[in-house]
Amino acid sequence: MLFGHWGGGDRAAWLRPRLGLGELVLPTDAPPTESPAAGDGRVRSADGVEIAYSARGEGETALVFVHGGLADRAFWAPQMQQLADRYRVVALDLAGHGASGRERAAWTIPAFSQDVRAVVEALDLRRAVLVGNSLGGPVALEAAALLPGRVIGVVAVDTLHDATITFSPGEAKERAAAFRQDFPAAGHAMVVSLFHAETQPELRDWAERRMCGMPRQVVAGMMEGFAGYDVGAACRRAGVPIRAINGDLWPTNVERGRTVAPGFAAAVMAGTGHFPMLERPAEFNRHLVEFAEELAAAAPR
């Protein structure tokens, strides 16, 4: 979901329940349940929901990848494949997404953070960098606060453009209503808004097929769960250094970030949208390695 730029501007147009796009057909290739492989596992979150994860590689530093709303761990495939020779790499499906369970009562950011906590503790990770795209950024911040001594930093990915925002209750309600009224149209318009115009058509179509496989009630409940959420407070609670790797669809305000996270820094990838880790994975991985090494060098032993 679009959490780096909450509200305002033409790119919020997907919120309108009727967008003049006609009746769209929900894609049939919803996120599949992956066949178990070495390093794949399941663990129960705090409320008992099963959380699916994949773990690869070895290394003193672990990179834990947290996807955005409506996505799943497949959105981190290039990082899982290309960084496992240097780090312990872990990707999970948040509750309601991918192969994880869906029997949750409240779809809130703190509840999602318990999913991350469960995986980190189950794997006994001791020097973890939490890497969160979109919704995954605030989730990573909350999880860091739950995991003192285990997390050494958070790297937000196309989120925290303005780390001081509070999610508007009215807009949260409007977004939920848009998905309840016409899920295919709202989902399509949302995904289109996450890319630069006329770019990445194959990736955009792939993302839409996976993201529009989400249950309508989970998405609407998740939108409603964001009402009043204070990102700045989450930054302060995290207790670890925070970095960002953002696309340039929306401007990143580093100075505002530093008001809630001293030392906040961001790498902005020109010409990329909401999924820079998929749009230009080699460049993204270079930025991620630089931040991970910086955070590891500064972290106490």
C-alpha cells in the first residue's frame, strides 16, 4: 500500500470508489502457496495466526524483509537470491497475505509487528536489520521496539517520505470504502499510481495480479486499522537508527525525518516508483548493503 505519501495530490485519485475504468475482472492467479523448501517455515504470531517465512544464507547480520500492504514475500525475491551469500536473509508473509493465516481480529500495524517479532525470535536472530517496504516500514519500526537487543536498525523502502505524518481517520475510512465498493477498480488504480507513467508494464501487471488476490475484507479492515496511526511516534519508539531507500514518485523530506529519528538518512533512486527493490534490484541492493554495513559497524556487540 501507499504509506509513504498518505493523502493529497492526483495520486490519491484511486481512492474514489468510481474511477471510470469500467468493470475490471479480479485476476485469477492469486498469490500461490509456495511449496516448502529448505529454510521455509511457519510460526505462530502473538494472536495465534500462522506466519509463513523463508530463510536463506548465513552471516552475522540478518536482513529481515517485510513487504507492504497487499503484497507478499515474493516482492523480495531478488534480495533473497542475491544477498544470501553475504547475510542471513529472511522474508515473511504478514498475516492475511501470501501463505500466512487470515484469522485475525484487528488488522493494525502493531498486530503486524507481532508477526515480525515471532519470526525473528523463532530464528533466534541477534543482529537483525529490518527492511520494510511501504506498510512494512511502520511495521518494522514497531517490531524494532518489541525486539530490543536483537534489531540494530530499520531500513524503510519507499516509505517514511515524511516521517512525521499521522494517518487521517477520514481518509482511512474512505480507502476502506473504496475497496469494499469496487475492489478490482480500486486495486487497479492503486497499483497504477505506484509506478512512473508508461514504465515497468510487466512488473506492474505482475504486482497487480498478486496484490488483487487479497481478500476484500482483509484489505478493508487493514485500511481502517491505520486510522490515527502516528508514524513519528513509531520512529521515536523504535530505539534504533533508521534509514530509507526511496523512489522519487514523492519527495523525501530528510530534515523532517531527523526531527523524529536523529541521524535519519535516505538514498533516493531516481526514476523508480514504489518497488525500487524490483524495478532496479542491483542498484537497490548496493544501497541496502551500504546501509546494512553502516548499521552493523555502529551497533554494539
